[in-house]
Amino acid sequence: MENNKSLFIRILYTLAAILILFPTLTGCESTELPGMAPDNANSPGTAPGNADLAETAPDSIKPSGRAPGYYSAEYEGKDANGASFLVCGTNGRLDRIYADGTVENIPLPVSGRDLTQVLISPDITLVSGFSGALVYSRDGKSFIPCDGVGNSDILCITVFRDKYYASTGDGGILISADGVSWSVGAQLTDKPIIAVAADDICIMAVTGDTDIFISEDGENWEMQNYNEIYYGLSIELAFLNLVNLQDIFFLIGYPLEEPDVPNVMLSHSGGEVWSTLMSREINNRPPSDFYPLAVNAVRHFGGALLAACDQGRILAYTDCPTCNTITEVTSSDLRAIAVSDDRVLVVGDDFEFKILSAEDLPQI
């Protein structure tokens, strides 16, 4: 039986998406006009120079093309030094960031490869990256390369029914029973599988051109293409990210004809029906006042869904489409977001990060 918090979240997004069974957006003239930062916002932090902390990638490793910075963040927990987050990024960079802003670098045996994701489970911590980078740790301090990974770019990792799954840049799915030894589970496509996520019922993987692969056992997959299924009923999209939060799948993307407009969809039904989160007003103004706007990652915090966006902005989706807010917290593009009970960490380009409380974010 769902607890009250989970039930509240489901009601919140059902109200936000009601009457919007298929995504619809109206084209508007884009004007760059970011939101205002609150007076009590903390100054953004910048982690120490990357050149001093990570190995230089050998010539044989193909660059990912990503801008230098952080690309994934997860809440780790609390120890004697306080609450901490693990964040990873380009050039083999893995840092532990404490709630007080202290940064601790963690060396990795990845030869300077660009990293893509941190996954923290009760038994193991995994960090993935390009050119076959996949390492594990039992204590969050010392990391060891995983076995059987190969040289494919590891773009995303998740857990489904006590097994670990990784999506690759050449369209494959790797599987591991323990997070240490890996093998190819399925070759779904020849395109990059940009993200993979799961709930208790199914595991889902997506490509940038809206292929959606779904499996209920992690072995047998069915594919549908969103743009083909909803042709004539919805705008055509490109996908950027996929995440599952409290048994709700969220797909992040943008309309092909309006790349400056974000599109965030949710599904309670394992992808059978998608609904778009709407912003009819942001900061009591038309959403077009804030375009171009790119959403890169989302997390629940308090009574809202927080989105890490470009230009150092955090967009808060609430249960009221005319009450959504945007807050500028730094100047760099934000790539990832992680939350604890009382803190929000956003990270992004140039290894900048910002730690916030609910008081720093309006309407939370």
C-alpha cells in the first residue's frame, strides 16, 4: 500500500497533467530572460581544477565531446563529516561534495575517460563512462574496474529486480547479477541508448530519436517509437533523458521544431500513456519569456518536481501550472540534480555546484 507521500506525488502530477493526454505546445517567440535569484541564495561553488585531480586520457580514448564539468549526482548519505553527495564528470572526475561545500576528490582507474553516471545501491556504488569505463566500490572510497564490460560507451546504469543494467552507445544492454561481472544481455538497436530506468514492474530504455524499449523480465524487449505512434496526435520530439522517481517514469526532451522549448512527460503506466507537465506561467509571466530553456535532469523535492536547466536555472513544477517558478542560482548550465531530506545539490559545466535549502527556492 502506497504511503501518503507517494500518493500525494501521484495526485500532484495527475492534476498537473489532467486533460493533457497527448503533449501539446504552442510555438512562441523566444526571449532570453532568466529568473531572479533569491537574496539569501548561497554563492555557487567551483571544485578545484580538474587537471590536478584526474588522469589525462590516453590518445587511444575517443573524446566524448562534452563540455568540461559534472554530469551526474546522487545523494550518498551521512557520516561523521555530515551529509554528502557523489558527483562525476569529464576527464575521469569523481568528487564527494559535503553539505558544507567541502569537496573531496576520489581517484578512479579510468584513464581520464569522461564519466556519465553515479549509481548508489545498498551493496555497491557504480560509476560509468565512455570507452568502457565502469568501476565499482564497496566502501565508496576505493574503486575497481568491473569485468566483462568491453569498450562501449556506458551511458546509463540502473537496478531492476536485484540485477544491474547498463545502456551503451552502440545500442546494447549489459547485465550483471552483482555489479562486478558484466555481460551483454541484449542488442536492442544500432543507435545509442541514451538512458535506462526501472520501477518494480518494468525496465525502460530510450534513444534520442524516441525509440522506447520496454521489458518486464529484463530479457525480452518490446520496441515502440513515440513519434510514430503519436504521429498526428502530438508534436514530434527528441529525447534527452529518462528517469524513474517513486514509480513514475519521466521523459525529458524537446520538440523537433522548437528546440528552445522543454518537454517533460510522465507515465504512471510503464509507458502506455504519456502526459506532459505544463507551465502556463513561470514567475507569473509567460513561459516564452524564459526561452531558450533546456531541462537536463529532474528530482522530487518537497512538493515540487525540480528541473536542472541551462543558464544556471532551476525550474520548479508544482501542482498548479500557473504557479511554477524559475530561479537562477549560477551562470553555468546545470546538468544534474540530487536531493537529501533538506538539501538540493545542482552541478554543471566548469565543475560548478550549488547547495540549496527549501528557503532558497520559491514555492517549495
